Amino acid sequence: MERVSSIFSQIVRLVPRGLLDSAVSRHQGEKHAKGMTCWSQFIAMQFCHLGGARPLRELTGGLAASEGKLRHLGVERAPTRSTLAYAGLRQ
């Protein structure tokens, strides 16, 4: 059986998770984080940028629609609109 990866997962794989995790721990990026990890925020930012999502409602709808695929990238649940706004992903 041939395994096929989505283009989005191939792009995300260009940044090793260990590299991001070491930077987060070095700079204490998740010290006061609530509701979302830095990895989840990174995935949401990539999804927003590559998908061209402008409003948060469009971004959360797209993330919720691909929630099963997000689990393979290490994100348990698609973040809500209020969580993304609190994290500073508003445009």
C-alpha cells in the first residue's frame, strides 16, 4: 500500500518539530499559554498563510473541516476562534 502525504503536511515537515520545541523551551514560550500550544499555533499560522484565510471565522472553519488530518500533524483539536484571537492571529 502506497502512503501519500498532503502538500500541507509536506510543507509543515520542512520545519522539524524538535527545532520548534527546543526554541519554545529555551524562550519559555508556553509559560503562560492557555488553550493552545506553540505547535498548534504554528500549524494554524501555516494553514492561514497557505490557505489565504483572511477572517478568523474562515480559518477556524478550515481547521475544523480538516480536524482528522490535524491529528496526524500533532494537533489534538482545531482551536476555536476565541483561542486564535487571544493568541494574536487576528488580521
